[in-house]
Amino acid sequence: MNSTPKKPATHAHATPRHQGLSRQNGWRRVASLLLLPVALSFLAGCSETRELVKPTPLTQIDNHFPPKILWQASAGAGQKSDLLRIAPVESGGRVIVADARGQVFAYDLKSGKRLWETNLKANLSVGGGASDSMVVFGSDTGKVFALAADTGKPLWQAQVSTAVEAAPSVGNKEVVVRAKDGSVSLLKASDGSAAWAVNHAEPNMTLQGQSRALLFPDAVAIGYDDGEFAVLSRADGRPLWKNQIALPMGRTDIDRMVDIDATPLFADAMFYVVTYQGRLAAVSAQGGQTLWSRKFSGYTDMSLDAHALYVTDASGIVWALDRRTGEPLWRQAALAYRGVTGPALENNKLIVGDQEGYLHVLNTETGALVGRSRVSGGLIDPMRVEGDSVAATTRGGDLVVFQIP
């Protein structure tokens, strides 16, 4: 079976969207999705119109493994702005999603039946974090909301220093919340009270958004916007070790952006960390030594299996790298400049979504495109693998749950 896509739009100019933003607070923010690398023309202070790189046109493929849509439901208001990246989260067989105005919906993961909805009456820019019993969201004013995962009933509210731009990390006893100013707070899951908070200086210019913290029994792992990766003591927040994955280089603030925006991965006593226009590295959990490192630029979430690390670079090229050495196993460039999400791994195949609403299935051994289907609205990173299915939200305001045959 063949799949022939609709030809993408070919308009090649856009007007900068962030003109005139100030540096009064010592930093500026940039749209995180950077659907095209030259979207750097959208930075504060730019006044001229620049030519955009056109998305790579899709070509016909042998569509052996088209993603099968299991169900589709409302995710609230659409996420038209590239500054929004509100992805779904799973909790005890439920998939929970919100919109930018704070409307939260919970669905049964298998059937798609709506279980509850509630309104936080707060503006959000990222999705929530969850345990089996609790889901937590953070707002653009630094308010943190905890809801019961089974009913949506409010459990507590807390306040952190500034806007929350990373999905909270939720454990049985504590919640980690990152704030826009670089601070990290550990809150008690029982009532939201602060166990500790630590500060970290932000660069002058960063991408919009932050990577999610990793929560361990005795430690918290954090990737910062200046390219530093750190493991903190869960007891008191003191640094156990740090690794400067990438050094800011260049003459301008734009050149020096080395944000860690993709959530780091942990497996077999190693962390895998990628920065924007910096490096991709494997770091030992014991002491933080770099095991391998290679020049790379990425900002979307990654996936891995026993042999390979799968990552989408800032141009939309999908890579498979040997986990032991970092050497490339294959690269798939047919989706370049299409606003591609990070790769999700399901049923031994990779799947990425793009800004035109296409879901693309890749062979993990070769990188070949082996399946394709389309939903209404561009796909938002990250897509969540939940058991034998994948949950994703679209910029049109849909929650889509699907499988790869």
C-alpha cells in the first residue's frame, strides 16, 4: 500500500513575532519549537523579514505499518502558539491532558471514556507530571496545582518563584518543580510544602521551556539552560556532581545558547543528555564522568532500546546512535525542517510526528520510513508511550491515542 501526502505549503517568508522584548530582567526567551532552524529570525530585536527553510516534501512510501488510531478526544483549546508544549501524561491507566487556559481532562487510556474534567483557572505552557494517585501542573505565575488522579479533586496548591516551564516530576513522597528563573524546588507530595529550593543562574537568552527533572530515591537529576547537567541530593538539594555537557561558544547570545531542553534519559547507570547547538553525551551516574560525547544540536525528547539511542536533531533529522560509543548507526533526513517531534519507541518501531499532522513510522534497524498516517493538527513534543499505545496532543486541540501494527 502506498501513501501519497498532500503537498506542503510553499510560502517562504514570515514576520518576526518577538520584536521589542526587553532585557530588564537580564534574560530573554525564544520559542522552543523552532519549527525551522532559521526561526532565530523570531528573536527579540529582529526587524527584517527572512526567508524560511521550506519543509522537505514528503515522498511516496510503502505504507506497511500505518499508525492505527484507537480513539480521539478533546484536549481543550488548541495550542496555536509555538510557545505552548502541553503534552499528555499517564496515571494508573488514565491519560490526563490540559490546555493553555488550565482546563484539565482525564480519559480512560483503553476506551477513551472521559473520567473527569476540572478547571485550574490558570495559564499553562507545559503539561503535568503524575504518579498513580496524583497529577501536578505548574502555571505561568508559579502556582503549582496537585489533583487526585482518579477524581480531579484539588489536593493542594503551592507557589514557586516564577513561571513553571517544565512538566513537574512526581514521586510517591515528593514533587520536583522547575521555575523559569532556573530554581529547582522539592515539594512534599502530602501538602505541597517546600522541603528545599536551590537557585541556578540563567543565561541571557534561552529557548522557551526546560527539561523535566529525573527523580531518584536519593537524587534529582537536572539539565540546565547553560549546558550544565547536575545530580543533586534529594535530601537537601546540594550538588553531588556536575558535568558541563556543552560550553557556550560564540560572540552573540544566540550563538551561545546551549540549553538542555530534552529530558535526559537514564539506563544502565548512564545518563544520556543532549543540548541545543552543543553536544550529545553519555555520562556515568557514578561521579558524572563523560563516557562519550559528540557535536550535536537537539531540543526534543529522546528514546532508547538495548542497543541504540534515538534522537531528532534541530533540523528534524532522526538519528540512531550506538549507546556504547555514540557512533551513528543510521540517519533519516527525509523529514528535515518539518518540525519533527522526538522519536517515541513502540512495538519495536519508532514514531515521530510533524507540524502538518503526519505520523511517521521508522524501522529501528535501518531508519527506513515504513508507515504513515495523518491526524488533524501538528503534533506536540513529547508523545507519550503508555503500555502498547502512544498518546499525543495536536495543535488543533485533540488528544490522539494510537498503536503501531
